[in-house]
Amino acid sequence: IMNGVLTLLLKWLLSMAICSILLLLTTGVRNKTLAAIVGVIFGTGTLGLVYMGLSSAVTNIFKTEGFNLAMYMPDGLMGVVNVSANTGVLNTVIVSAVCIALFFALTIRIFNTRDIK
């Protein structure tokens, strides 16, 4: 039971990281439609195809093996994290903390520079 609760907590952190990215987009571009479209793209996992292509490009350019960009993105980690199997736990904590701190700080900065109507 405890492993399931911890996995749920980590997935909640990843959800907060994704929400912070969407909040920045909504505030930054002032277009709720675009933010909704990006939210659907995040939610359906469509960015996995983009990550796969970028991972392949990085592997070919730098001649590395086993690089997976999805392991460093909040939406990519959402399906991977599992406390009982100990997969993606540390990546989830680091990525969530960095995304939440960075994107909330940028959102606050953008919001404070604009006039409130």
C-alpha cells in the first residue's frame, strides 16, 4: 500500500510540474486556446513522438547509447515512475522540483510586469 501511495505522490508532483508549464504558457502568451491545445498535447502523450525523434538525433550526433529525453520531462516520466520497481523516482523528484520552481518563478515575473486590468 505504501508504495502505491508514494507513486501517487510522485505522479501528483509531476502533474504540478506540468500545470506550472501550462500556467506559464497561459500567462505568457495571453491565449487560453493555445494553452488548452498544449494541455491536450501534454495529456495525450503526443510529445513522446517528439522526444523519441530528439533522442534519436542526440544519439546520432553525439554517438551515445541509451539516451532517452522522456526520462527528463514531466509528461514522459508520468508513465514510467514506480516506487515499488524503483524506476524514475530520483528523476521525478528532481524534474518536478526544477520545473515547479522555474516555471512558477517565470510566471510570477511575467504577471508582475503586466498591468492588471
